[in-house]
Amino acid sequence: MLPATFKLCAAISYRHLRNMTGLRRQAAVAISQELSKLACHSTGPSTWINQVRRRSSLLSSRLEEKPFSEAEMSYIRQGEEALQKSLSILGDQDGWKTETVVDNGDKVLSKVLPDVGKVFRLEVVVDQPLDAVYSELVDNMEQMGDWNPNVKEVKILQKIGKDTVITHEKAAATPGNIVGPRDFVSVRCAKRRGSTCVLAGMSTTYGAMPEQEGFIRAENGPTCMILHPLPGSPSQTKLVWLLSIDLKGWLPKTIINQVLSQTQVDFANHLRERLARTVNC
């Protein structure tokens, strides 16, 4: 899931940041602050977080030439908010409890947040380079239903610039229909700087995609995937996935917790199988 030296004060002086709107500059500073907290408090990803900060802010990409509408800017802000909140959650190492540890080293942790509820954190190593993992999760996201049985369909409803998309996702029913079909409308943003990628998202509303018959409209977010090469092994990718979902409906918490943690473990296995097939073709 960077050789250049980077500091926030220096980054703000870069020409492409001087040309950014006030909104984006403030967002870049806010995200850099969250990255700083993550670097200071995290026992795991602190090294690569520092590398990202030395290279560039996650939100330092220049704006496209065409202006965005007010509605589009609202979605961009939502994506950046999801990114900031996710990094803040992952940066706090206190209170995480182990849910599942698999023989291959995959593990799922969880914690309860007062304003969010229970969140889950998957940590895995994938035996494929970063570019292959990024391409599958971002460039080919609409194909996820082909290889992940827990996903029925992912459809991009709208692209906003190069970083933000609005998606509609249909989740498949669980075995025995313990959890019936759910769907989500989400805003997603993908930021890639050097050898680190952050894919963040949260639920949103989209007029052209009202609630669908046969599906319960669930909510997710903030959610986030962080990808970076495994230190010392560039052919492997470390993936950290923060999952926060409200499935809605009348479901016991014990069932929800079991389903969500198992969903993360299954996702890692299905992703490995998919990459093994596509990379070797």
C-alpha cells in the first residue's frame, strides 16, 4: 500500500501551491498536520509517512485548468475530509484490540470511537508491487465485482478532476442471507505521491442515484486504504485498510462485527488471487 526533502513551510512556497485556491491550501495544511501526528504516534507506518511529508503534501496536486462547480467542490471537500479523518484515526495507536490474526500474518484490529462507532483496521502484506495493487484498486475499481464475491457491482457515477469520483457500490448478500443486500453511494479520492498511495472515501448523496429497490442504503466512512512498498522489499506491498460502516437495519452488533472483520480477511485473499491471475497473464 522518496528521496526529496520536504517540510510544510517549504512546500507552501512551491509555485504550484501558491497558485492553489485558499480552500486547497488550507486542506493541504490540515492533512499535513494529520500526517505529522501519524508520524509522531504511530509505531508502524511512521517511516513512510515521514517520506511522504518530505516529498509532498497529499493534497498538493495542482488544480485542473477548468474551474469546478460549487457542487463539484463540495464533493472534493468531502473526499478530503474523509482523508483527513481517516489519517487521524489511524494515527492514534491507543485502544486498538485484536479481532483476527491469520496464519499468513494478516490481522484485523478494531476500536470504538465516540463519534464514529466501531472501526476495523486490516493490515496485510501483498506479494505484488505497488503499481499492480494500485491499478487494481483504483484504475480497475469497476471490475471489483468480478473477483470479490462480497461485491456485486461498483459503478463510477461521476469523475471530478483527476483525484475524486462518485461511486455506487452494491454489496452481495452474505451466505444464508444473514445480512441482506446493501448499497452505498460514496465519494472517493485517490492521492499518490512517490511510493505511497492513500485511497479515502465516505458516504455522500447523489441526486441521480436515489435508494434502489431491493437494497438497504448503508453508510460508510470515513474509510481509507494506505499502500506503500514493504521496506526492503519493493516487490511487496503493505496495505492498511480502515473500515467504518453502518449497515443500517435491525442487525445484532455481534453479527455485524463478525461479518465486517471476516469481510476484510476475505478481501485480502481475493485481492491476492486476482493479482496472481492478472500479473502472470
